[in-house]
Amino acid sequence: MHDVLAFVALAFNGLAAVWGGVAWIRKVPATSFWPVLRVAQASVAVEVLVGVVMWLDGVDPPDSLHYVYGIAPLVVTLVAEGMRIGAAQRELEEVDGPLDELPRREQVLLARRIVMREIGVMTIGTLLVVTLMLRAAGSVL
């Protein structure tokens, strides 16, 4: 079951990375990226949880690095979320005056810049997750 979940999580994260990368390169604030990303993140959490349960049951991984490469995607996911929030705050810091006093067009452009910055950060995080998961899978194969 752990092996199947690992490949499901890898597939979802790969899809999210491609989806986000295309949106970022095309500069399209794709709202459809976020549900895909959240499913990918949930799949990582489930995979780590199953791995921890297996470890508690006494199942040993093929090598000790599997622990690192198995848990690191969850850490990367959490760090990327923190960086996403920071990216939005940096955009907001560049605004002079209260947001509600900005002209409507400027508000829309600001929101677009924030979303694009967030997509970029989360895409990079997801690419790191895919890389780590491929390494973890490589220790099994």
C-alpha cells in the first residue's frame, strides 16, 4: 500500500508542478492550480502518515536515507506555505497607503501579482517535493 500511495503522491505532485509551471510561465493566475496543489499536499501528508505507521509497526525501509527523503517532502510543503505567505506580504509592503483607497484597476493588478508570486513559490516547492519523492522511490526500486 505504501508503494502505491507513494506513486499516487508522486503523480499528483508532478501534475501540480507542471500545472503551476505552465501557469507561471504563461503568467496566467490559474485558480485551478490551487485544488490540484492541495490534493498533492494532502497526498504527501497521507504518504508520510502511512510511512510512520509502518515504521511504528517495525517495517524497515531499504536504507536509512529513505526516512529523510520520505519525511522531507512534508517539511518542504510546510516551508513553501510559509514562503507563500511571505511572498504575498512583500507585495503588500510595496503598496503606498490603504488598499481600499487604491483604484480598482490597481487592486486587481496587485491581486494578480500576489497570486502569480504565490504560484511561483508553490511550484518551486512542489518541484522539490517531486525530486525528494523520486529519490525516496529510487531507494525502493
